[in-house]
Amino acid sequence: MQNQTTKYMVNKARDREMKKDVSITAGDVKIRKILSEDFKALVEFGTALMDSRLSIDIWRAYLQSYINPYFPPVSQLAEVTGKIIGAALGEIKGWELGSPLVGWVNAIAVLPDFRSKGIAKKLLLEFVDECRRAGVRSVHMIAPKEDDVRQALLRSVGFRRGSFVDFEIKS
Ligand SMILES: CC(C)(COP(=O)(O)OP(=O)(O)OC[C@H]1O[C@@H](n2cnc3c(N)ncnc32)[C@H](O)[C@@H]1OP(=O)(O)O)[C@@H](O)C(=O)NCCC(=O)NCCS
């Protein structure tokens, strides 16, 4: 069985191999809050990343909930010359969980050609700043145990094991 470090290096090498050499500098990437007028471009962004678990109708409905949130919007996008290349979708919630208000990142993705350039990291850092500006003191994301990429990404930004406990029952 591969250990965590080997798996990490294999993933990084695979990502490097898959992407074309798109040269962008840090200054070319703009990170900003998602606005309602971004809806159409975000539908296209998601379509480019879609796998068999997701249909365009589900993606549209999912996006709507981030475009019209019931708390201040915190979701972020990354763009290069006006094209959306990454997004971190999430919300502020608490009453459903009987907890203080906290930020939740529910999804994060970067287009393959733009990966391994620090864009997901920037998106998460801006998401955390947005939550801080909204008066929220912690931000959370759930990571499956076996998802070493998601865990490495979260740790690289400064996320550590959180205060919520995950319960499950087999169905
Ligand atoms: C996961 C994902 C969002 C990372 O985006 P990215 O812009 O390439 O990530 P970054 O360049 O900002 O990387 C930040 C950190 O994440 C981790 N990471 C990113 N890609 C990785 C990979 N392929 N393998 C292992 N670790 C990885 C590393 O810790 C990296 O820090 P480092 O470069 O200093 O080692 C992107 O690969 C993606 O969209 N994947 C498909 C969607 C997905 O699976 N989303 C959910 C997982 S969070």
C-alpha cells in the first residue's frame, strides 16, 4: 500500500503531466467574491469539470444557492483575463447545526490547465478573509479520510482537524 508521501508525489506528478504549460504569474490571477452576474460563466466553468455524478441541471440548482445565500455571500472565484479558472463555493451557517456561525467551504476546484500554481490556496485564503470580515471566527471543510489531495490542500493553507464530529450509520 502506498504511504501518504508517495501518494502525494504521484498525485502531484500526474497533475503536472495532465496540464498544458499555461504560464501565468501571480499578478495575472484575480480572486474576487462571486456575484449574481457570474452565474452563466460559472455554469460553463462547472460544465468543464463535470463528471458522471453531476448533471448540468443539478449544477445550476447547486450554484443558485450560492448566488442567493441567506447570509452574506463568501464564495470566491479566480479569473484570468475575465475567464473563470477556479472557484471556492461555500456559506456561513450555524443555526442548522446548533453551533455559532461558522464558514463552510463545500466545494473547491481549479481547471486542469491552471493547477499546481497556488490558485486553490489563494481561493481558500480569500474565503477565510471574507468570513473574517463577516464576523465569523472559524472556517471548516470536510475531507474524506482517503482524499490526501484535499487534506494536503487544507493543511497547506493552515486548516487543522476541527471541532465538529462526523457521525454515520451504514444504510
Ligand atoms: C484540488 C485542487 C482544487 C487543487 O487546486 P490547485 O490550484 O492545483 O492547488 P494549489 O496549487 O493551490 O496547491 C495548494 C496545495 O494543495 C496540495 N495539492 C494540490 N494539488 C495536489 C496534488 N495533485 N497532489 C497532492 N497535493 C496537492 C499541496 O499541498 C499544495 O501545496 P504545495 O504546492 O505547496 O505542495 C485541484 O486539483 C482540483 O480542482 N481538483 C479537482 C477537484 C477536486 O477534487 N476538488 C476537491 C478537492 S479539495
